Amino acid sequence: MRNAFHDELDGIGTTLLQMTGLVKIAMNDATSALLTVDLTTAEKVIAADNVIDDIQHELDARTINLMARQQPVASDLRTLVTSLRMSADLERMGDLAHHVAKQARMRYPNSAVPAELVPTITAMGLVADKLIDKLSSVMEHRDTVRALEIETDDDEMDKLHRDLIGILLDDGWPHGIETAIDMTLLGRYYERFADHAVSISRRVYFLVTGEYSTN
Amino acid sequence: MRNAFHDELDGIGTTLLQMTGLVKIAMNDATSALLTVDLTTAEKVIAADNVIDDIQHELDARTINLMARQQPVASDLRTLVTSLRMSADLERMGDLAHHVAKQARMRYPNSAVPAELVPTITAMGLVADKLIDKLSSVMEHRDTVRALEIETDDDEMDKLHRDLIGILLDDGWPHGIETAIDMTLLGRYYERFADHAVSISRRVYFLVTGEYSTN
């Protein structure tokens, strides 16, 4: 019985990793759609968001069902509760990729990103990708060293976000209000994406160590 | 034993309502600080956010402890899982009020909101307050009629958000990029606040009816 339970717990962990993989693809594709003005890829990300949502619903039902049947206590219960929270964060990260892709689609055939900001958005996309790779490792191997690295990567994302706003506020900004609104929202989506990665990473850190990695 | 369990369950419901009350005060005060350029009130909201966070942590620990001790199944388990999710939404709504208050503080002694947008932000604040009042009722009385009304109120918030962007995009917009960035973010905070109210309301609706109120 105990083994069956842990098999199911492992299965939940596997599905969370699968969600993480889909979120990685979604955000990479969304960034690529944005930077290469690629409508097909944008549409693909927008359509794929339902897949992530469906996996979350199925996973949460499975998790709650396992709680009801096996009545876990202590660390097993905490792991299951944490799984519910992680799936919610991952679902939201998928939503944010979807929002990025919708910005790309909304401005097509124009680019949503003016040339001055291509380097910043490129960098934000790379940090997002690095974050999610580390997150997979944190989730799969309960890797607390990488969990702490994610905090630093999030600081990098925050700095890029400040840089982005700084460029918008430059006196010479030639692109007007609409582009500034677009870029403000895009910057926010990447920043929030990183925040959710930090949130998941902190949950794993707490599960492993019993301590909060930061305030 | 059964009664003790339900007393504790009621206690969790009471704490969730208390959080909702604090979130209502936070968002009302934040809107007021923004519109009346009131630094003292902005500081009060910013300082009070920790209180909401602390209540969430204490409540979640209590909820998980109750799960471990009482091993609930079926509807009791679903109620406890839903409580964890609702506390996360309420905590995030508190964060959004905190963000609004920080915008007020950042621009003080100037107003963060130009005169053209005072009516829109005022209306967004009123919709936010209406939403949270209805949400209290939905949570306290499991009121599915009001749960459906919250969907309509959220549509109203989305319309105000579109109006706000429309005003920013007006050719005559005289306030420059910085104010446009501020207002884009503020609009987003109110919109997300409403989204979280909808999310909680849908969870209650599902608990009561076993059906999703919408997609």
C-alpha cells in the first residue's frame, strides 16, 4: 500500500515536471514569436495554453483524490499540498506566456517590440528560460543550491525590467504611448513569470529544509 | 470529534472572512490614497500588507494541521483544499492593494492620477469595493446568485480597463510616457484584483454546486 502511494506521489511529480516542460516551450515560443514577428508561433502558444490548463485540472483532481484515499500525514501531506500550489503557479506561468504571445499577435504584421528594446526583451526571454531550466532541476532533484540561484536570476529579471522602464522614459523615446503601454505590460509579464518561478522554488526549498530561503 | 472538526472548519471560514475584510480596507485605502494624494494612508496600506501575509501563513498552517489530524474526505477535504486556494487569492489581492498604494507614494506630493483619469480610477475603486462586498457574502452564505453577479462586475472592471487604455491612447494625451506607464500598471492592478475575486467566487460556486460557473 505504501509503495502504491509513493508511486502515485512520483506520478504527480512527473506530471508537474511535464507541466514545467510545456511552460518552458510556451515562454520560449512566445518570446520567439514576439521577436521574429511570427504569427504562426504566436497562435500555437495561444492554442496550447488550454493543454496546460487541462493538465492542471486533471493533476489537482488526482492529488485531492490521493489525499482522500491515502490520508497522508506529515511530509507526504505537505508534499501534496505543495503540489497543488506548484500546479497553480505553473498554470499562471502558462497564462503569462499566453499573454506575451497575444501581444505578438495583436501587433502583427508589425513588431510589438521596437528595435531599442529588442536586446532587453531578448535578455528577459533568456533569463526566463534559465529560470525554468533551473526550476526543473530544483523540482526533479530537490536541488536547494539551484533553488537559491533562482533568487539571483530573479534579481537579474528585475534589473532588466527596470532597464526596460528606463528606456521607455528616455527623453528621446520615439514610439509614442501605445508602444510604451505594450512594453510596460510585456515587462510585467516577464517579471511575474520569474516571480512564480521563485515562488515554486521557495516551496521546494521549504519542503526539503523546513526553512524559508528568504523573506 | 465530528463537532470539534466542524468548529475548526468554521474557524477557518471566519479567518478567511477576516482576511477579506482586511483586503477590502486595504484596497479602499489604497484607492483613496491615490485619488486624494494622501501619503499617510498610502504608508498605512503598505505597512498593513504584512498583517494579511501573516494571517495567510497562520491560516494555511492551521488548515494543513487540520487535514493531518482529522483526515477529512469528500466535501470536507474539498473545502479545506479550497480554503488554501482562497487564502492565496486573498493574499495576492492584498499585494495588489499594496502595489496601488506604492504608486501613490512614489508620485507623492504629486498625484499619480491625472485629472482625465480620476473618474475611471474612481469607478475602478468602486467596482473593486462592490466585488469584495459580494465576495464576503458569497463566502459567508455560499451565495451562488451573488457568485454569478461577480462575473458581471468583473466584465464592468474589464470595460473600465479598456476605457483607461483608450484615454491613454487619445491623440491629445498630454501627460507623457511616465504617467502612461503608471496608469497602465494601475489599470492592470485593479483588473487583476477583480480576476482574483472571480477566482474565489468560482471556487465557492463549485463547492456548492459541483459545477463550474463558466469557462
